Amino acid sequence: MLRRLLLILAGLGLLTFPGCTGEEDQGARSEPWLKDEVALSRSEQSEVRFRAAPGQALAFAVKSKQGSVAGRVPLESAELALDPRALDLAQARLTFDLDHLSVGWDDGPAEAHGEREEGAAPAGDLLLTEAARLWLRLGSDVPASQRAQAEVATFTVRLGRALSSHSIQGGSVVSPSRSGSAARGSVRRVRGTVEGELLLLGHEVTHALDAEVDFLLTPGPVSKASLERVIVRLSEAEAVPFSEHRIQPRDARGAVVSEQLLAMGRSANLRALVTGALVFESQR
């Protein structure tokens, strides 16, 4: 009779034995739920990939005692991968075509360069453009292997920090006209700092860029499927010092022209101030 009573109580879950508690039973039952949660988390946080639209460029200006010049460097290719719920983990790789840059005299001060249309520059001057190519080791007599390395500059984005929002959903709502687009849906804007490495003439230097990013969404709830386009805009001019990448006066063979270098002296401290914006299209 006692044995039968114990079996009934155990079957009803009213009787526990040493080493077996109700909390552990609950934990065992929750294990499938935890697996489902991990799978759900991974699916919701999957990346969205973008590719830059062709024909884009960034502008730059260089100010010196001899005057100010401004130019345009075309974008060769760019890819962006981001998680709509973890924007600080976004990664990108941008390649610029130095072999087809153009340079012209700047009518105004370098600080006013940002007032031009994004990516625009003065009409190219053939002599200035050729001089810039020489400085970048793109002279006609530079060995092919060295030219190949000098023809492109690559910026690799590692992460974002100090973001105004870590998700697209939390970004501020702005009108399509303010973002410079004709979006049919809504636009969310996130500001912050983008960290990455610039590889130019074989020298890699870390840069932290202040940027604002506009996410253009189709009408309806915010989701990764509604992401159509991303516009990345430099909030202020980013300085690229010539000395960090050994950009110097050179001849057609790529050799440093010592006389010009000495004439410039340490006071030159030349740098390119880069401005502009790039548009990325969804690849889904």
C-alpha cells in the first residue's frame, strides 16, 4: 500500500528525491527553448550586403603656399556588410582608382571645398594632374609591379563607435529631401565614428572618420528586407597627411626629386582634405 502511494505521488510530481529538484527539471525542459532562441537570434541578426553604385568619387583639396588645388578620385569598387541591429559591427572595403584622379586649381580656400556638390571638383588641369600622378609613383617609367601597387588606394572599415544608435530602428527620422534622395519610404539617420585602415602607396595608416549614415527604407515596418539604399557621408573633411604615405615630389621613374623636396622643407606639411558621400545599393 505504501509503495503504491509513493508511486502515485511521484507520478504527480509531488515527490522529489535527493539530487533531483524542480528547478533542475525546469532547466532540462527549457533546453529546446534555448536552442530555438539562439537560432532566432542568428536569423534576426543576419547581415545585409550592399555594393556601391558605379560612377562615384570623393573630392579632396590641398592647400599650400603656392595656392590651393582640388581634385576628384574615382571609386573603383566598394562593398558594405551590416547587421541592422548591430551597426557598430559593420564592415566595408572601398577601393579608389588613383590612376584616373583629376586635379585642378581651387578658386576658393580649402575650407570652403565642402560647399561644392559632393564628389565634385574643379575642371582638371592636365599639368597639375600629371604632377599629382608623378608624386603618386604613377610616372610613365615606373616599373609595372610598382605601378600596380600605386594605382589603387584601399580603405577597410573595421568597426563603428560612438554611434547615435546601435540599430537602424533607433536612428533619427529625417525627410528624404534632407538626405538628398527621392526615397519612396522613410529615412533613418545614424551618426558616429568609423574606424579603419587606409592602404596607400604600400603604407597602411589607421583613420577614424566622423560620418553620418542615412538608411533608405521601403514603406512599412523597419526590417532588413526593407533596406534599399545606404548613403555614407563624411561629416567633416578627413585629413590624409602626405608624409604618412610618403607622397613626395618624384620624377617619371618614381625617384624622389631631392631639389624640390628640400625647397619645400619641413614647413610644407601637405595634406589632402577629403570630403563627399557614397551611395550603396542593396544586393538582396
